[in-house]
Amino acid sequence: MKYTPITDEIYAYMSATFPAEDDFLRTLKREADEAGFPPIHIAPEQVAFLQMFLKATGAKRVLEIGALAGYSAVGMARALPEGSSLLTLEREPRHADFVRRKVREAGLENIVEVRTGDAAQLLREITVDSLFDFVFIDADKVGYTTYLDLTLPLVRVGGVICGDNTLAWGNIADSASTDKTVQALRNFNAAISTHPQLQACLLPIAEGMTFGVKVG
């Protein structure tokens, strides 16, 4: 096997050399923490990667499942060109209201729309004039495979679906695990890696991100 373990020193180097978190995002995290939100936002290096990815692919229509405090939504929206849109779905009304406020403060209210409710139901209600370029799934892990099935018809050929936390905090290789989250993430990885309409890979960044590009 050929890979480089990420030590604390390497992580510090990466964060310092390729920064993506500014004062606004740091303040957002602090305010979310003070409001009692769970500290489960994506890592700064993921923001850097997603921003680069969206720019490289020319994405203009983005769908996010699981907004939490809006950290990833704001990070991604900043990378989108003029005339783009990002729709984020959030189950908890209090979280959704927080995200709307931070979106306004970031000057992104013309790009980001927040819808509140059960993600599966909201996905079934989506009608689009044009398909999404990118879908980012970072909600309840048990629902990941359902979200994959529901979003695939909403994504254009050449578009990408990404699920976060797909290394399951180091437990993804444990086939004997009885943990529902680990089982759900293993099921998601299996579903996306074998789907005939997708070509997929697992990127070992932060807690793992699995990407599938729609090829048919």
C-alpha cells in the first residue's frame, strides 16, 4: 500500500499553506457553538477542496442536504459564479433560521435558498427547470442511500454527488460493526460504487468524502 499518514504537523502545514477559513467562517462556527449547535461542520480543508472542485467543474447549480449552521453552504456559495444558485435543505427550523441570517450577513441571499423540513420529502417535491451540477450530502447518515436514490434523477450527466463522513470516523472497514451509522455509510459506499449510472471514488480527506459522477 502506498499512502502518507496525515500527522498533526502535516495537517498544520496544509491548513497554513492552503487556507480557506476566514474571519467570517470562524465567527460563524463560534456563534453556532455558542447557540448550542453540534460541532460537526466540515473541516476547513474540505471547504478549500470543494471551492476548487466547484470552480474547476464550472458548477452553477448546487444542492446541499444538511445545512446545520451554514458553514459548508457559505463556503461553497462563495465559489459559484454570478447567476448561480445553491439550495440547502435543513430539518431543524432553528438551524435553518440561523443559516438564513448568516447567508444574509455574507451577502449571499441572492444565491443561497434554505428550505426547512424532512430531506427525503423535500427532495421528492423538487422540480427543476435545469438539473443540478453538484449535490453535497451531509445529513443523517442512515438516510444517505435514500438521498442518493432521490437526487440521482435531479443531477445532469457529468454532474457529481458527494457524501461526507464516508470513512465513518475510521470504522468503515469494519464489516462486523453493528453501529447503525457505520452500516449506513458502508451501504452508501457500496451503492454509489456499484451504481451503473455512476463512476465513484472515496477521497480520504477529513472523515472521508465519496464522489460519484453521473455517466449515464
